[in-house]
Amino acid sequence: MSRITLAGNPPISVNLRRSARARRISLRISRLDGRVTLTMPTRLDEREGIAFVRERELWLRSHLDKMGEERTVGIDGSVLFRGDEVPVVGTTGKRVRFTGEVLEVPNEPDRAGTRVLAFLKHQARDALAEASDRYAARLGRSYGRLSLRDTRSRWGSCTSAGDLMYSWRLIMAPPEVLDYVAAHEVAHLVEMNHSQAFWDVVADIYPDYEEPRRWLKTEGQVLHRVRFSD
């Protein structure tokens, strides 16, 4: 997949995708991470696609502005943790530590982002394993392997073999959102679909699921706008 860059402040990177099934040019902005994709018919001249993007630059910038800019985590900045903006401060310590008010990171700016990322993944695994265990016990079911990924299209999944997968970025969301996603995926151990029977299972183990579900739809993209290294 090739890409072009629209100059400006900030510049916009656009992925160019060829599709044999495409009958016309289309432009899409991912609600999750702001990725811009231009899809073109296979035989169309690339210059037409580039012109199409440039004609819609104002529309692109307007929608990207509404989503908010990407942010890179570093010392003297902040990071979302369990739904709160937590200051990131450099210390003489040798490990990342959450004091309850700030996130202390060894005072090495070049490595701060990756250290915070490792801390968040560790916290996410613990929190998601605990929530999955809790909801699985309520259903009298067991699950297989639990894995974490940085997924863009979904917050979690459950395979037919009972393996659970979650986005580690859920640790940045409010705790009730992480809990809802765990309950949602564990409910698939009973119903491998999204029928009314499935939602009845979700409601049984997590009755107030509508609000965190709505949060993911309206605010979830914020979690994908956080970067941990340049």
C-alpha cells in the first residue's frame, strides 16, 4: 500500500489502496485512530486519486480536528490511566510506579514512552484477567488463552475455542468500560453471536452495560490517538 502526504500544519498521511471491486474513488477516516485511506479502482491513474484527495482537503482537516490530535507520552506530560489524566514525572527510581496521583518514570526521556507502554500493558493484563475470571465464574464457564493486542477494529474477541483477546488500550479507559468489554467477550462463551440471547447474558452479568458501550462508541477513538514513541 503506497501513501501520499498532504503538506500543511499538520501534514496528513493518506494510504492509497487499490481494489478490484472498487467502482469509484472513496475516502475514509478511521474513527478509531484517524487513519485516512483512499480506495481506488485497480486501473485508475493514481494522479486522479491524488487530485480527489486534494479537492477534499478542507473536509479531511475538519473531521480530523474534531477527532483531536495525536499525543505522544513523555516525561512532564500525561497519560490516560483508568479513565484519568495522570501526570508523567521523571524520578531517580529504576522502575515505573503509580503513586495514586502521578506516574513515576526513570528520568531517561528517550525511553519514557516505551516504559509507560510496558507498564500499561502489564496493568491491562492483570485487570482484564481479573475481570474475565470474575464474569466467567458467574456463568460457570472457563476460557482458554487470554492475549492482548493493539487492535483497531475491535476492543475484544472470543474464539470458538474459548480464547479471549483484548486491546491493551482498554486500561486507559474508565474501569467500567474495561469491565464491560470483559463481560461482553465472556458472554460469548455462552452465545457465539450478537442475538438477543447474547445480550441477555451480558445483562445478567453486567446489568448497566449501555453507558460504557456508548462511551466506547463516542469516546473510544481517543485511546487510539495516544502514541508512546516518535
